[in-house]
Amino acid sequence: MRAWAGAAAPMLGYRWPVWPDSLAMRKLAAACEVFSCTRLTHQRPAFGIDSVEENGRTISVHEEISDQTPFCTLLRFRKETKAVQPRILLVAPMSGHFATLLRGTVSTLLRDHDVYITDWHNARDVALSDGRFGFDEYVAHLIRFIEKIGPGTHVVAVCQPTVAALVAVSLMAADKHPAQPSSMTLMAGPIDTRINPTAVNQLAKSKPIEWFRKNLVSTVPGRFTGSQRQVYPGFLQLNAFMSMNLERHLKAFQNLYNYLVDGEDEKANTIKTFYAEYFAMSDLAAEFYLETVQSVFQDHALPLGEMQALGRTIEPSAIRRTALFTVEGEKDDICAVGQTVAAQDMCSGIRPYMKSHHVQTGVGHYGVFNGRRWDNEIYPRLRDFIHSHQ
């Protein structure tokens, strides 16, 4: 039905010579287009970043695979420039969306940096023979990618992977690894969800972990490459996100309808682009989902000093060489103020002049890494922090 509506919308909205402009037809076309925009997909959208403006010049950008495993591609956005700039590993969330959700984040970072991103694969498309992917494997991937990029890397983790990033850097510090990052930025992440618990945090603690395993884990059907792999379906995560801000989403679709009827194409396209990305779903390996729920949201293992990864107890106090920047959003209803800055106390081995924290007023969760305030207020602070620890 949504595909039919998407095909019908342009025909209904076209001004045929024998069919004069009609408000009724524009409304029908708009309704069809809005309906078609609610279609869920499991296809990763393209990043589509072909160029970046740098010091008044347009510089071409090309995607380049730097490393790859069955579960993730380390993607580099290589700029056609001879300038040597700080290298950033942008750690994207594995929480039901593709890494392309951070397209705007990447575009902004590219102004002054050499950017790499963790482009996590859809678990339903990873063969069962490729093995498990739990929290340990996630951490191991981050260490591997930091090693690949090399000494002097600046890690920027957004939301959910802030925990894994802190764990990975802690392990590298304990091992006195030569590729320890120069800096680590943790943005809107659940480091300590005991602080100002949100509805998301409360939901995670409302049931025993076996309930999540029994009710939220599915088996990949035989028609997909990952047949028989246990996954947490991305659409379940989308439902959770949508229900938290249902009025906001309904308002956005009402605005889209009005913009389409009124012919305000630019405004309409902005909303359509966002939801095309937002409704592109990626399934998570069940073991990663369940281990994250239990250790991060139920047991609070990291702030209690009980986090285990790769067979070892994690000690953030071991970090000494990596500068730390934490960022939170004043109105974040997913990772509330106080949850991310908790990392500052855990990383007691980092000298005070190597630490910084910023709470951005007026933004919710996504505003921390996307949008006007990210571009104009948060990013300049992040850029200056990275460059001061280069």
C-alpha cells in the first residue's frame, strides 16, 4: 500500500493540461506521499557526502574502506587535500539505525578533520557461520579500528557506544598500548544510568533479562544471509523511540502534509529526508543487545567497578594519556544530564587540564550531534578540544 501511495502521489499532484490545479487533488497527493513516507526498510541509505567546504574552497570527498569484518566496515571519508588534519574515529550507535543517521555529524566533522566511522552491518545479513557478536566483540572491533587508524586517533562516540568506547580505551591504557587515542569524546551516552533515570532506563530495569530474551529476540528467516541468527529486530527499537515522542512525530507529519499542499518543497524535503533515514532499520545481534541491557542498564557494571570485557575487569582510572571531553543535552530524554559526565569521575587518572565538559542548553538527544546547535555551539568546542590535544 505504501509503495502504491508513493507511486500515486506525483501523478495526483501533477498539473495535467486537461486537469486544472485542484486543492482537493493536492491534498490527496499530499496524503499519499505522507503515507508512503512511513514505510520501513532494511536497506542502508547512502551517506551521499561528495564534497565539503573548507576555508572557502570546495573539496571532493570519497568513501574508502579502511578495514572490514563480517560485522562492520571501517569507512573513511577521504578528502582530496594534502592537508594533514586530526584523525577522528566516529563510533556510531548500534541501536536499530544505520551509521548514516550520523550523516550530518560526519559532514560537520569533515570541515577540519580526517573522519572515519564504524559502519555497522545489519545483523540479519551476517551469516551464522561468522560467529557471535556480543559486547566483547564490539569492544574488540573498536580497539582494532583504533590500531588501524594509528597513534594520535581522536575517538568520538555518540550515545550507546560511549560505554564500549570507554571500555576499549581503558583496556588500551592498562596495556600501555602505543595507539592509545589522543582524546576521547563521549556524547549523550549511558555511562551511569542510575543518575536521573529516563523512561528508557526505567524500561530496561522493569523486567528481568530473561523477559527481554523471550519477548524481544527473533530468529532471522531462511531467505536472508543471516538465517537462524538470533537478533533484536530494529523495528522494535524504532517503536520504542517513536512512542517516547509520538506527539512530536505526528506534528512533523502534519507539517509535511501542509508543506506538500502549499508547495513548500524545500521544507517538505527536509522532513522526508529525515524520515527516510529514521525508518531505515538495522537488526542487532541478540547477544550484543542482551549483554548491553544487562550490564549497562540493569547491573550498572561500569560505574560500580564490576564491568568485565575480554576476560578482564575494566578500570577507567588507568587512562592517563587520553584527554576526555563529555557532552550532554539539557533536554535529553534518552540519556539525561549527569549520565555521561559520570565518566569524568571514573577517569580519575586523567589530569584536570585534560578534561572538559559541556551541557548544551535547549537540545534533546539528537540535538547533541545534529542540527543548528551542534553545528554552531557544540562542534566548535569539540574542534578546539581535539586540536588542543593533537
